[in-house]
Amino acid sequence: MGESLPALTSIQPPDTVAGMSLIDHVTLVVSDYARSKAFYEKALAPLGAKPFMEYGKACGFGREQKPDFWIGEGPMSFQTAEQLKIITPTHIAFSARTRAEVDAFYAAAMAAGGRDFGKPGVREHYHPGYYGAFVLDPDGHDVEAVIHGGG
């Protein structure tokens, strides 16, 4: 897996809360850490996200040194062993800055072993400017890249 990433203690708090997302971070439980880390490194690269922190079998990805998306092979500190018997697929949508990023995310995720769950395109049933792409990761999590409007 190469060189280890910095420990959690290196996170710097934001200077301001203005413009912050409602969600600070989210963690998906994965069944094979190395496989999933390789998948997300490739799938999220077109969105400008990369791994920033790693400890044990957990890795935090994000933009601008803020790991807001985590993957981990459990048990995590918030789980018990019986919670890990079945991994329930989860949906997570990543913000893209352009439609081209959505398209590149889809291509990269598919090349990394993802399964098609919705090719890039407008989803007018959500709203006229909703442009997204959906891929299932190695554990069946529904991973999306989306932009709302232009781009």
C-alpha cells in the first residue's frame, strides 16, 4: 500500500464555518480495505479528492487537506463485531464542479472495477439541472458524482 499517510492529529480546524457543509465526514464500512482504497483513489481522483490520512485499515479522502469521506474495514471505534456481519450498501453522492468531472469520475470508477448503476446524464426527475453518474463500488455501495446546474 505504499507510504502511510499522516495520523488524525494533523487535521487543522477550519478558520471559519461560513460555507461549511452540514456533514463534517462520513465513513463507509468495506470488506476488503486494500481493494476499496485502490478503487476510491482512482474513482475520486477526477473530482480532485485524494487520500490524506490513514491509520490501521481506515483512510480519509478529501479536497484541500480535509478528509470528509472515510472508508474502513472494521470493526471501527463506533461498531461492534455483530454489526459487521452484513455490510448494508449505502448511497453517497460526491459534489462535482463540472459535468466533465462527473463524466471523468464515472470513467475512472468503471476502470477501477466499479459496476454501472447509471451512466452520466441529466436526471430531470430530480430537477432539470441535475447531472450525475452512479457506480457500485466493490461492496455494492451506490457511489455518485453530481453537479446541480451549469458546468
